[in-house]
Amino acid sequence: MIITEKAKTFITKAMGQNGIDTLRFTFEGAGCCGPQLGLSLDNPQTTDRLEIINGIRVAMDEQVASIVEGVTLDAEETEEGVQFVLLGLNQCC
């Protein structure tokens, strides 16, 4: 996984505002368009794999780690606020 500088800026700001130092990915299930992943600022679970990616502490279970290998986490500013996008995630739709 790659975390862009733009995404890092927003993540770091949110971490500071919330007093959390870990970005956590969770597997929410599989839908018609591929895996459904959750993204939150949360403490890692004992079974999570921990990595430092572009200076960000990232926790994820092994299933998520294999899904996001080679994926880029980026951020886009919209009228509703910041949205994070996973570029390169295999989806059918």
C-alpha cells in the first residue's frame, strides 16, 4: 500500500484532533463490486498486522493486507468534505 502526501496530510490532522495514532483497515465483507473495507482511526487489535506507511501507523488484519497490497490510498476534497479513495482496488463495477 501507498499513502499519498495529500491523504497523509488529512490523516495526520485527524489523528491530532482525535488523539489517535493508528489508521485501521477492517474487512466488512464482500459485495457484488468486490471487498468492502472499513477505514477508521482506532487502536490496533492483537491480531492486526502493523506497518508504518509514509510515516502513518497502519493496522490491518491479514485478509485486508492481501487485498490492499499494491493499492494507493488518496484523498479527494468534495463539497461534503474529504473522501478517501483506494486507487487500484480490484472491483467488478
